[in-house]
Amino acid sequence: MVIACSDSRVNPSIIAKAEPGEIFIERNVANLVPPYEPDNHYHGTSAAIEFAVRDLNVEHIIVLGHSHCGGIRFLCEGHGGSEKREFIDSWMSIVEQSRDDSLQGENLLRRVEREAVTISLGNLPSFPWVKKRVGEGRLQLHGWLFDLEAGELLAYEAGNDWKSLTGMPAKV
């Protein structure tokens, strides 16, 4: 499973060199994973994660972020209007804590893009069946970031920050 941004510049199938039907893709604004919240509200991303893990038995979940993300820019800079947004404000609040007031401009945006991936990775184990399968060794979680300018794919490694995936295998 790949949880990717809705941005058309980043195509998970092309990046993973996957044929149709090889990966299950969930796309949303800023490639976010909300925390587990079982209630009667609509949860499209959570439903996709549940289906992928419990019904499709995926063995990997990749949170795929990218540079120059419009959702991250919205979080950091706002939308320029005075009207409150009905959905995007609360959606982007998932990664609100990643904002660093000591940074500005591109430095802030690049940091928050990376943090959005790591926060989403951290939210995945809040889903009990994700946590269970990870604990059993049946599911692995990955954080990737595609740098649009450099054309480089980066992977997050806990404790080691980000590294290039140059030379990664053709299939995930």
C-alpha cells in the first residue's frame, strides 16, 4: 500500500515501477495518515488502510511525501483569504505540531514535508490491526519522500534521518 499526496506530479506507480494491480494506492492532501478514531464519521484514509491491511493483507505500507507540497504550503502559509476552510483546516491539523517557528520560507516547508511523513508513520500503529501485524512481522512501514527538483527518492530511517534510495530494488 502507498499513501501518497493527491498531487499529480508524484505518481506512486511510476516511482515504484509497479504494474497495474500491484500496489494499492490511497491519495489525499499532503499524504497524511490520521490517528485511529473509531466513530461514526467518514474516514476515507482510515477505511483504505483497514481494507489494505485486513482484507488485502498488504505486507508494506509506504507513506510517500514530496517536495513543494501544496497542502504543506497551505499549513505553513495559509490560503490568503479570510474565509475559514471547512475541511482542509482540520485535515492539516494532523501535522500542525511539525511547524517550527524558528524556520521560515523554503526551510520551513522542506522540514514540514519530511515531518508530515514521519508523523503519519507514527500514526499508523495507532490502528490496532496495523500494530498487531507489525509486531508479528507481517507488515512493514516505510516513509519515502520524492524530491521533485532533484528527481531523488529519499527514505526515512528512524534514528538515521533520511537517505537516498539510489539503487533501490525495482519492486517494493
